[in-house]
Amino acid sequence: MKFNSRLKSFCKEGGFLSLELGAVLGVVVIASALAVSRSDMVAAKGDEKALVEDIGLIIEGARQAAYSEENRFEDVTIEKLSELRLVPERWGDGSNANPHNGSYDLSDSTATSLVVTASGLNSDLCTRGAEIINKNFTATCSGDTVTVTAS
């Protein structure tokens, strides 16, 4: 008899502990989901900032390099900017240089118009980057490539 009452008491307490454990696990799952979504937003903002800063650096470097090339943008390349240390040397020829390991390229530039393309981006970064860059230059997004035109 005494054993049965202890068993019933234990089962009641065990149920209560299960309920507490379930509540704690629920809170942990919700907190984890919020932390993951927040870290994704922070990472996206970091990529966006890096893209905008990189393109600004390329434009400034290309303007300096073009000045020494009789103001001709068509002769300026990412590789040349890298050699002149106007952009990070690790960029080399521009491949795998952007935040999503895509490339930067200046090959569509003409004598008087600088055209910077950043390819290999995800569509969200492309769209957000173009919106921000449009405040200072002409920028368009097509698929995974943002194209910026400056002079």
C-alpha cells in the first residue's frame, strides 16, 4: 500500500517535471530561432556594407588610375588597380573578390564611362546593393549581378 502511494506521488511529480521541461525546451527553441534569424540579418547587412564599400573603393581607384591613363576608363582593370594597390592586392584579377565569392569586373567600361559589375551575388544582396548605390551612381540589378555606371 505504501509503495502504491509513493508510485502515484512520483508519477504526479514526474508529470509536473515533464511539463516544466517541455516549457523550458520551448523557450530554448524560440530563443534559438530568434538568434539565428537575427544573426542572418546581421550577416546580410555585413555583406551589403562590404559590397557598397568595395564598389566605392573600385570607383575611387579607377578614377585615380584613369587620371594617369589620360582619363580613359577602358584601360583600367581590377588587376591593374590591385597592382597599383588602389584596391586590396588579394583581389588580384577580381575573381572571388566580392562578399559572395563572385567577381568584380570593369570590362564594360568605355573611355568616358566607368562600368563596375559585381557578379555571383544572391538576388537579395544584388537588389539591396543597387538600391543603396543608386543614391550616388546609376546601379541596376539583374539576377545575381549588380552593374554600376559612373564617370
